[in-house]
Amino acid sequence: KLEAVIFDLDGVITDTAHLHFQAWRQVACEIGIEIDETFNNTLKGISRGESLRRILHFGGCEAAFTQPQRDALASRKNGIYVDSLSQLTAQSILPGIHELLLELRERQIPTGLASVSLNAPTILNMLGIAELFTFCADAGRITHSKPDPEIFLAACDGLGVSAQRCIGIEDAQAGIDAINACGMHSIGIGAGLQHAGLRLTSTDQLTWPCLSAFWQHAQ
Ligand code: B16
Ligand code: MG
């Protein structure tokens, strides 16, 4: 029996990737580093601190910044990002997601959130869907970013389910790798993802019949 469905946030529930990108691009630009959308794809599912480290590395200036300077850059980025979250409303939920969450609740299938974003609770509240999640893993207690399975295992722990009996949904390669690493069944959204158990092009294909057929097939 399918015990739970565990969702990534950014790119699956709502598209905050471009807001992360705008904030990082501004901060990077201020220190003379130019990043584009292609580079931003490599930051999906990666924690704030590690994202900054990758940006500095990309700009060839990793050694030039002390930890206090990095902390200041990361908090400047977060300030810009949090300000931009005020534009989120129920309309910002990606197609099909609200319907799927309601259907899972009706079927009494627990739902989990596995986002490494410290802003995840705020975002779910802004979207008005916080109460549709049975358990949200606390990103503040995670020591390893995706592709480490830690956040997905924390979600399973909180739900009291075993990873092998769950479906995980992700839009980033690091996230698919994290799901697979804990023995969960992975569904990938978007192009260019490798090793996903099922790959869909858009969230509107994430219907209960689709999930249930995938689950039956995986048994
Ligand atoms: P924050 P996810 C991730 O969310 C984002 O994909 C990633 O770009 C971001 O750096 C990370 O959250 C941390 O977010 O700065 O808000 O704590 O994909 O795991 O839902
Ligand atoms: Mg994501």
C-alpha cells in the first residue's frame, strides 16, 4: 500500500526558482559575478549557504570571502527573496497540485513536504495550502542539502512511514537523486531529469490516476 506522497516545494508546488534566481543574480552582480538561468538550474534543491559557495566558485572568488562576509551576502539574498514572496497567492500554485492534495486527503493518503528552504512554512501559508500537508520536514534541522536523502528521510520519519512505501516528487536532479537514494519511488517534473521512476513534463499531469498507475506498476 502507498503510505505517503512527499513533495518538493520549489518547482513542484510553486515556481519560486525564478524568485531565488532574481535575488541571487542581484547579490552576485553586486560582487561582480554574472549568473544566468542555466547556472541557476544547478542551484535547485541546494541550500542557501551551499548555493552561495557555488556562486563564489563560479565567479572564481571563493577564497576572497570570509565566513562573516558570506553570512552577510546570504542574508542580503534572503531579504530580497523574502520581499519578493509577497507576490505569491493561491494563483501561484502550479497546475493540478491543489486538486491532487485535496484528492490525497480524501483518500486519507498522508502528504509530506521535503523542502530545504527555511522559508517553506511561510510559502505554504501564502499559498493557503499549509493545512493540506500532514507533515513538513524542518529544513532548519537538516545538515546536508539534496542530493543527500536527509530531508526526505526526515519527512518519512515525521509521517511514520517507510521510504520504500512512498512516492517522492521533484523537479531537480539533486532532488531525484535524494529520493532514489532513500529507496523511495521518484517522479520527476520537467525536462532533462535522469533516473526518475516516472518523468512528466508538467505538474498538470500529476493526477491521482497517474500516481496510482505508477504505484501499481512499481509493485
Ligand atoms: P532558502 P526546495 C530549495 O527549495 C530551492 O530549490 C533552492 O534554490 C534554495 O536555495 C533552497 O531551497 C534554500 O532556500 O534560502 O529559502 O532557505 O527545492 O528544496 O523546495
Ligand atoms: Mg525543486
